[in-house]
Amino acid sequence: MTYIVIGLGNFGIALAERLTKMGHDVIGVDADMQLVEKYKTTISSTICVNLSDSFSLKALPLKDADEVIVTLGENIGQSILIIALLKQCGTEHIVARGISNVHKTILETMGVDDVIMPELYAAEQLAIASESTSIKGAFIATDTDQLIDYIVPNILIDQTLQQADIENQYNLKLVGVKRRIESKNFLQSKSYHYEMAVLDNNFIFQQYDQLLLFGNLKSLSRFEHQVK
């Protein structure tokens, strides 16, 4: 897919580089020539344009892009202006970064397909992880449902999947299990990585396993207290 990422700040460049590594064609756009030059080797291509000028934006290959992502956020006025100009150019699929609920509402009113709020998401992730040292990560699916990456509790170690019966015991869906794999580097020092395990009823939980659990907040909280 082809993406145009407008704004090469910290969030914009992280996104552009990640999309490039995933094999997508990414055009990074910014008004700062130093940023354009700095990142021209780490993303597919970069272009320096006046972001407040409709003629400059029209020069971009907007019709060839599957998605245009506006990552500017600090300057709400500039973000709104760029979205308006993109709409005037007939850009179909626009994703934009929002930095407040008011900003998000304005962008949605303007017809932006999706508004992302990375600061809010990062804060929620940190808040969830801070609740327990056993939580290695979390994905917020809805206001009431989450997917968490949870270190296997001692109570489940050496139990089979059938014995643990997580779905009925805790009202949670076990999406998968990440198993720690030991290996050695060229210096013969131990190193570890995780791989997804193949699950069946005879699967036995081991120390260092990480459980991917999906469920509502009440069930996840109840699980946390029951397995301590």
C-alpha cells in the first residue's frame, strides 16, 4: 500500500519508518528541509513542501495514495487547515492525529476517516501496566474490553489447558500463549525470545509463559485477584 505521512515529528517519523519496514511505499512530507533530508534514507521517499499552501499539497500524489495520514498535533490550527486543504483536493482516505477531545470532534466533523490519539493511548497503556508487574502489555479494544499480555501465574504452571479451563473459571478468552525460547548468540551467551505456542487441551503451562487474555475489565480484574 502507498501512504503519505504529513508531518515528520517524533510520532510521524516513527510511523513512517515502521510502515516502510513493513514493506509499504511511504512518502514522508514536511515543511522542514532538515527533517526531510535526515530521514530520506529510512523511509521510502521524502518531500519538502509548504504545508499551508494548497498548490503545494496538490502537487503531492494524493490520488495514488491509499491513505493520507496527518500526524501534526501540537498546532491544532495547522492540522485543521491541512485537513481542509486535503478535502479541497479531493483526498478520499484521511487519518489524522488528535491531541484533545475538542480537536478530535472537529476532525471528525470535517470528515476525517479515523482520528488517532497516541498520547491518550500511551497514557492508558502505562496506567494498565502500572496496575500489575505481571502485565507486560495491553490493547484496549473498547471502553469495556481489553487484550492483555499477562505473565503466567504460579497457580497455572504445570496445569494443562483443559485443567486450567480459563474460559469457564475466569470468563476470559485465551487468545494465545507466548513461550520463552532459549538460544545462544555467537559468543555462546544465553539469549531469549518468545514464540507463539501451539495450543490443544494437553498443552501444559510453563514458567515464563505469557498469556494473551481477552475479556471485559471486570473479568480481568477478578482474574488478577484470584491468581495472586
